[in-house]
Amino acid sequence: MIKLLIMSIKYKYLELKDLDNGGFFTITPDSKTIWIKEEYCHSSKKWSCRKWHDFNHENFFSGNKKVFAELDF
């Protein structure tokens, strides 16, 4: 219960489509991998996202994927 309260203070839980382009997020609250939301890919109907520390690593996530934003790193 206390851990959940701490996580809710540090992070904002939202869907990927609600995050601004260029916004930073993680998949889980304790993840060390930070992603950057890029542009929308119309052919796959998903959002292009890249790892912050490795721009050669790209992944596509659906807009309704739950992510954790507003990071302090």
C-alpha cells in the first residue's frame, strides 16, 4: 500500500495516446528503460517509440497502452 502511494506521487499513469510527442515514459514504474514517444505510424496504426539511451531501438505501441509519465531522471 505504501509503495503504491509513493509510485503514484512520482509518476502519472496514462494512455500513450494522451502523452505529447517527444514525451518521456516507462512501461512499468520500476523500469530503468526510458522511452520517447515519436510520431504516429498510419500503416501499422501504432505509435513509434524509441529508447532514450539507444535511438537505434524502435518499437511500436498501441495508443491505449498504459504508461507511466512525468519522470524525474
